[in-house]
Amino acid sequence: MKLSISAIAATVQLCAGYVAQPRSNDAKCDSTTVAILGGGMAGITAAQALTNASIHDFVILEYRDEIGGRVRKTNFGKQENGDPFVIEFGANWLQGVGSETTENPVWTLAKKYDLINHYSNYSSIRTYNETGAVDYTHLLDEYEDKYELAAQEAGTILTQNLQDMTARSGLSLAGWKPSKSDMAAQAVEWWEWDWEDAFSPETSSFVFGAAGENLTFNQFGEDNNLVMDPRGYAQIIKGEASTFLEENDNRLRLNTQITDVEYNDNGVTIHNSDGSCVSAAYAICTFSLGVLQSEAVKFQPELPHWKQTAIEKFNMGTYTKIFMQFDETFWPTDTEYFLYASPTRRGYYPVWQSLSTEGFLPGSNIIFVTVVSEEAYRVERQSNEETKQEMLEVLREMFPDVDVPEPTAFIYPRWTEEPWAHGSYSNWPAGTTLEMHQNLRANADRLWFAGEATSAPYFGFLHGAWFEGRDAGEQVAALLQDRCANLEGSESCGARDHYNPLHGTSPVDDYTIANGWPVSSIDGSSTSSSE
């Protein structure tokens, strides 16, 4: 039986005998045991973990009018029947699919809710430059050969506790050293690195960039599937929420903008823009790294210096997909990807993807291009019309024998301008240790943190948010019930450790479940980042 907050707020007694009490200056606030700040994958999974531990007294505070967070769909264009298509502004792929031994939990949810998706074939690619179709696919093979050597070296650095470097340095030492004027090679590198990380090799960690990719694809499977479900990718999050939230459940509060978070070792109080507030014994903050960096929410007292340092150390990337629909599909329908090498600018509308290809939305006449980092920020600052005309110019270079028309529909998000996101997903910068990342994860008194950014092995991935939400929920539940949490077969007791002062590297002994790292990735098993 699910009880309302008002019925149990003053008297709820948990297994450990803890009774949630409002702080003296919060008598007018709604009282709950756990406040969950954000209703994305991490927030909903944290709530589910609390429910599984028989803790039902929680409140989820969500800025938007629906749950899902950066898993966000929108209507676009028109189908033949006049209805719009549904496209994904945010997360779009099921990444790491196909293992027969260890299944990605997001793939498990996709199957559970019959999420419509299709294999995304990265080998289905044609290459172009400003003169039209030009075959430089041999560079794709060359990069992948060099990257295999680089990944092995990254694994050695990780397991031997050596100094990290930029991905640029690691790739160069492995033999991938494209000239700045070789724009075909620059486009290939963008496709292979920037398209995944939302940052260039110059700023990305060599060790953790390689480890993050290997841990996902070596452990869960090599395939990626594109989601095209008219219910939206967030259906898996909404579906899981429906297993513990009833319709109109007052534990889910949408359209709630958090402005201030007060915390100490007795509890947490959350203040909202509408004047309401919530007093909780514990809070789990699932704000994006971008929101934490923006200081859109004030913390009282200020977060500890070690925490602030970790927040500012990591990068929040912007990954922008720009969609066009035409009256016809004038590009090859037997190909999924089209790689464009600008003659002058690296990352200038480089990767185009057809949704008119068989298996996706055939006949939709929809194609989209992705930009990241500085190019993403640039298109955010300019008008839709300016961006559209730039894209049309590129398409006319790619297909010089085609009279490329004006699109019938055009749209793209501006992620850094979204006050609840301030970007798309996190990236691990060069020279940043696991100890520093653990400081990003670690709690400040009774304020806990979760999200894709707090996942050491899966940062930037949706399954990273799933794991972190589950772990934070289980650990808070264990604290409330005066026990240790059982995480992946290992016990975690009490608060999360943080490191102060920091050191130049993190000893192998730091790579533990308690610090959010899969033990099997260090002990020589098949998920090792050295493979």
C-alpha cells in the first residue's frame, strides 16, 4: 500500500527507528524522509531503489512538466497522414547491446517496455568533402588500427597507476598523427572521437576516455541501436516510475524549480521558486554537471571546497542534433551515415544521419547532422535561419548534382540555454584522477549526488545514470535502516569517502565498488580497459 506524504510525514518510522523531523526553521515545509532532486533516469532509479528497500516516504522534485530529464523527445515534421514524427533531442541510442553474459540495464528496460529501436550500422557510411563524394574510408580503418594500440596503452597506464595524458597525446604515441591541413583525417577523427565524447582529443582524458568506451562495449556488447519509438525514449523511465508511483501521486512534483538547498548533518531543506519548501532527512541531488557549474541553485552552506573543485574540474559537453525534413529523399537511401570534411573548419556539420534508411523511418525524408562543443555553442547563438542556410550550403557541396531544396521542417535544441540542463552530458578531462571523480560523487553531509556525471566507468552514458541512481538510493536506504548497502556483491557502509588532499594519480587500491568502479575491470577479467 502506498501512503501519501501528508499521512506519514510526522510519524513515519523506518527499520532503524529513525523518525523524520523537520528542522526548527522548516516547520512550514512539507516533510519527507528523502527528497530526490530531479526526475531523470538517476532520480527515478533512486526512487525505485528506495521503494525496493521498503522506503516509500520520498518526494521527487522535477523542473519540467514530465519526467525523463535529458532523455527528451519532440514532435517534428509531418507523416503522410498529417501526424508529426517523434524525434529525440537528447539521448537517442541504446549503447552497448549484444552481450550474452552481461546485459546493459538500459537494454533490459528497452526490451521490457518494447521500445522501438533498430541497429545503427556504423559501417554504413559514405565520405564527402566540398567537391562531393570522395572516398577516404581507408582512414577509418587506419584510425581504428591505431586506436586499438592506444587503448592497450591506456589500460596499462590505468592498471599501473601511471600519469594520465590527453587523448591527443595517447593517439599520437600510437601513431595517429593527422596533419592539421588533412581535413579528411580530421573529419575521421571527429567521427571516431568527438562524436562520442562531445569534446576534442586535446581536452579529453586518454585513460578514462578509452576506459569508458571499453567498459561499456567490452562488457555489454559492441552494438548501438537507435531509438525511434513514437512514445519517446523516456518511455522506459516513465514505465519504471509507474511501477511505484500511482497516477497523480503527490510524491512526484512536476514544474518545480529548485532555487536553494540547505543541508547539514541533521537533514536537508529544499526551497522552490513558488515559495514552497521540502524538509527531508536526506536528499539525492541528480542535477546535471552543467546545472551544478552554473550555480543556478544556491547551496547553504556553500559546498565544501573539495566538492566545488571536483564540480569545476569536469567538463559539461554539448551535443546538438539538427533535423531537416524535405519533400523527398535526395541522398542515397542505402546508407545510414554521411561524413563531410569541411575544407577549412574541423567539426563543421561533419556527421549526417539518414532516418529515411530502411529500418528507421523510411519515406520520412528526414536527415540530421550533429555538432558538438564550440560548433554547438556557435549554432546556439545564431538564428535558425542562419544555421539552416549553412547546412544547405554543405548539402549542396556534398550532392552537387542535386537541386537541394529548402526543407519543409527544421529544428534543433539549444542545450546550454536550458536552465535545467546547461548542456548534454559530461566528459572526463585529461589529468583528472579517480580520486577527483570520487569527490564529485561523494556526499556533503546528508546531501547525496547521482547522475551520469558521477559514474566513473560510464560517464556520459544513460546506463551510467541508471547505476548511479540505483547505488545512491540503496546507500541512502541503508543509512536510514542502519545497515550496509550491498553493491554488486560488495558492501558499502556509511557515507561515501572523499579525498582531501588530492594526489597526482589514484592507486589501484582506489578502484573499488565504494568509489563507483567495477572491480572486474582491474582484476584482469574480460572487462579490463587494457583489452
